[in-house]
Amino acid sequence: MKTKPFSQRGGGLSLAPPVNEPDHFGMGSGPDESWIPRCIVGDDQGQDGACVIFSLASWSEIITGRAISNSTCQQVYRQALAALGRPLGSGMSFQDGFRLAPRAWFPGRTKIVRANLDNIGEQPLLGGYNVTPAFDKTNAAGCLNHRAAGNSRGAHAVVIVARGTLPGKTGRWVWIENSWGTRWGWKGLGVMNETLQGRLCREIWRIV
């Protein structure tokens, strides 16, 4: 499945325009299943543990075409922590995030369920990852450092937005949209092979 960019984007504050897969992402012979053209990049969660809320917002942006600002995500995050009785800076599960995020983010969807990479053709996926040095020095094409997997220093939530092959590379690859700003990866997007994906990914979810 090759997705196409929305011709119109309604409502909300667009933090950055939708992105097209660049040549080094293998357009034409790259991701077999891709939501990248629908990504609205530019999210930056800052130093808070708001990654679950930001990943849910990015999922919603891809599905609805409506941008959700950083300030809205931070407000939802603070309200969710208050509802959970947790201090600022705390993280939360995907289940808690989905339950406490605005229903308007998920039109027609009622629950969050476990998934796997094979579900990427149906929708972007929510992924929970171990953060290791592999995330620290992505190259200009957004590739994670496959030689620096290292030990985990915590969990992080992102959106899995594509899966496929890369010209001149063996195996299959996975693309993610992160919430660490556009200076991370390629405009906030990262890519890793499925071997590294299998080492770093803790959980995958979809919203139905």
C-alpha cells in the first residue's frame, strides 16, 4: 500500500507541512507500506515524559489530517497525569493515554489493542521502544545507529509509519515518527532494520 498526501488539511495548527518520502527513503523501491506522506512533522515533547500523548496525537494527525499543536499535547498530558494522580514528568501506558486523550483524536475508534508489524497496512501503529544509544546519533537520512544498540535507559513511545525495503540494503526496514523535534533523524523521522527493531521494540498497538 502506497499512501498519498492529503490534498487538503483541515483545522488545527500545522507545525510543519506534510512530508514526502525523500530519495534516500527509497521512494519507488522503498517502503511497501507507508504513511510518511501523511505525517505532520515537528512535534517536540521537550523534557517531559509526554511521549505517549504525543504519539497518540501523531497517530490522529495521520488519520484525520488535522494538526495538533505541541501546547495542546502538553495540556492533555498534564490533565492525564492529574487524573492518574502522578507528578509532572511521569510517563504512562498506551492504554491510559488512549483512555484520557480527547475522543476527537480517534473518530469512530473505541479501543486500543495489541498489534504487530503486519498491521501497518491498516493504520500507523503505536510502538513502545527501549531507548539506547542507537537513538542518539541518527544520520542525515534518519537511520538509527545500528552499531550502538547498548543498554536501555528507559522506555519511549513513537508512531510506526512505514515498513519495506531500501535500495542497496538487505532485509526489511521500519520507519518511525518521533517527538524529539525536526533536528532528530530526518525531519523527525527515523529508520532501522527489522533486526534492530526486534531488539528495541517492547510493544506495538493499534486503535480500532
